[in-house]
Amino acid sequence: MNESTITIDQAEKLRRLVSRATAQPRCVDESGDIFNVPLSVGPSMSQERTQPRRLARAIAISSGKGGVGKTNLAVNLAVNFARRGLRTVLLDADLGLANADVLCGITPRSTLEDVVTGECTLDEVMVTAPGGFRLLPGASGVSRLADMGQIQRRNVLEQLMHLEQSVDVLIVDTGAGIGANSMAFAAASHSILITCTPEPTAIADAYGAIKTLSARGCRAGMQLVVNMALNDEEGKAVHARVDRVARAFLGVKIGYAGAIPHDSAVPAAVRRREPVSIGAPNAPASKAIRQLAYTLSGAGSDASPMMELADQPVHAKSFLARLTNFLVTR
């Protein structure tokens, strides 16, 4: 048996393990629509459900380059989802520059790497952040699943599956750029918010991320968020450029999630190490992010519901199953 055969066998075993862990009645969600699978809302992560368990909706916050406010958006969306009563976990999956904890003013004692090594449980690693959501630092450590022994892998998978079954939404803060880990986390999510600014380089890099995801066969709904925009008109103009090129050369439709205005309250909040949605809730950027969260959850004036209090079936595959598939086949 050669090395390539061993790798294939390990990948197949890992897929079967995740498949058993995620087996439950579900509907097929392959339309790529970012808004077509509702979630149910519950008051706490530990509350037992009387209905069949649902799996969390995974929303990746991605960007083609750093410095466009991706992590800031992820943190403040988490704050606003939690305020709406959604049990929310933010996965800090930025392998190189994980700093969601810094923006929240907290210092985690451990990360998912400690769960991988068996030093901590997942519950011990997660910390409650300002606004009421929970932060899982070092989530990029899950990329080591394919290299673990069977017992170690099963332990980590079981804990992650419990998390996925006990929350409503997972916000995945991916690494900036088009690295393999960043693209795997984004492609595995059910929805992707591509973050860019009106700068030409940011626009080009956002298209690069879309192109890479498309080449990987990503079927998640992709929408563009234009950060640091002068106004909504500029945001729409940026989106029109990206969407036009993506349709012409990739055959991919990119939705418009909205624009977040350039706001001095944002860097001021960063210096204070607190989410701007908490430190300056009436700032223009805070209002825009709040509207974005409401729209994504079906509460905005022009909302298309992604998360509702409706009893409908769950998605075709869990985020964890998708992620595992991308990691072992990349």
C-alpha cells in the first residue's frame, strides 16, 4: 500500500465518521441562496430541545486582502445576532492574525489547539464576549483533523458536533486572502459575506477570492459587503462592478449585502478594545451593521429571511461535514 492510498483511506474514514455524526433528516440546500434556510431561536446553548435538533447556520466573513475590516464586521455581527436572541458563536479561524479577542477586550487562556491536544474541553475554551455571544479562539486548529489519530479525532469531532447542534448561528472569521485554510472555512459555510472597501486593490482582491471559491466548486451564497464607503450609492457601484465581472467570467451571481460607512467611531472603538456596536451604538457604522444583521435574520425592511422562528427542515450538510470534506480533499 503506497502513501497516496493511505491518504485516501484516511480521508474516506474521516468522511464516514463525520457522516455518522451528522446523520439526521434534512432537506437539500444546493441553490446557493444565502437566505433560504431558516433557523430556530432558543434562549440558551444548553437548553434541551423537544423537536429534532437543527444544525447551526454557518456564515463566513471573508476578504481577498487584510485591512478591510473583516474581523470588525464579524465581531459586530455576532453582537447584533446575540442581541436578537440568536445563540451565536464566533469562530476565530484566522490562522495567522487571529485578533477577534483583541477587538472584544478579552484574553483567552486557551484555544481550540488545546482541545486538539486534549488539554481542554470545547466548553472550557469558549469565552463569553461583550454583547452575549461566545468566542471560540484558535478555530483554525480544526484544520488538523485529517492528521489526527482516530480516537483523538473522534473526541474533537463529537465536541464540535455538540456545538453545532446547540447554537443557532456560527460566524466564521476566516483568514484574509486566498490561502487554503481560509478558502476551506469559507467554502464550507452555508453563506459567505465577502468584505472589501472601495479601494481598487481591495475590489480586485475580493474578486480574486470569489474566483478561488468558484474554482473550488463552492455552492454557498456569496454576497458583497462594502466597508468604509462614502455612502450606499458608492457601495452599490462597487458591487455592480464586482457582480458584472463575476457573472461575465465565472458565471457566478454576487448579491449585495450592503455598505458600511467610513466612521471615526470604529477605530476609536478598536483602541478601546470594544465592539463599536457596544461602545457607540448610534454611530453610523453601528447602525449599518445592525441593519445588516436584521436583514440577514429576516427583520429588515427589505429582508429575505435567513433565520426565522419557523419549523422547517435543516440544511443538506453541516458546516463541520463540509469543512472536513474540503480539508481532506484539498
